[in-house]
Amino acid sequence: MAEKRVVITGMGLVSPVGNTVNESWDNIKAGKSGIDWITLFDANLVANRTAGEVKNLDLEGKFGKREMRRMDRAQMLALVAAEEALQDAGIEITPENQYDVGCVIGSGIGGITTVVEAFNGFNAKGHRGVSPVIV
């Protein structure tokens, strides 16, 4: 089988140190930390109350409330990074090239919020407490 070549044409990044590749890299070079007090959930029940959270990113303005209910936060962050990568590459997805464009995403534990919510919903209400789109 012939080897296929892969070319990285664009990069996108959403991280605790910045919401773009350039912002993240500038903050890393400046020695800034993305670690801060946990704000996304009540951390009073856990021993460590600090974490690296993505901040200052208007997901509601980008996706709207309706779409936000349908997606996990990790999915939204991945889409923001993918959009930056496409812009960085100068690629516009069209019907002609839609099957030729790919995206590689790295995530530590993306989607766990949705899994926990489904677990809690199932425990509280049985199958009626779980969204049909959880799969």
C-alpha cells in the first residue's frame, strides 16, 4: 500500500493560557500560567480547587443557547479551535472539497461533563432523565 502524505496547513488552539494559537504562545513565552481557581463547578467538595480552565471565550455568542444545550463544552471548544485552524490555513470548506479536508483534535478528557450529566439524570429519573442525543 502506498504511503499517503499529510500536510499541516493550519493550526487552532483553545487552552487555559489563551483562546488562539498566538495568544497561547505569547502567554507561554511570557511565563503566564493558565491555572486559577475553578469556576465551572462548585469545587468545595474536592481537595484541589485549582485547574486550567478556558476563560474569556463567549461560547453563547458563538453558538447560541439552543446549540449550547446540544453540545458538550469540549465540543464547542474543539469547534472554535478547528475554525481558527481553517482560517489559518485559508481553507473554505465547499461541496467540492468537503471530503478532502480533515481535522485532528487533541483533548485530555473532552465530553466528560455530558457523561456525568447523563449519569446523574439516569440515577435521578431513569431512562427519562437521559437525553436521546447522549450517544
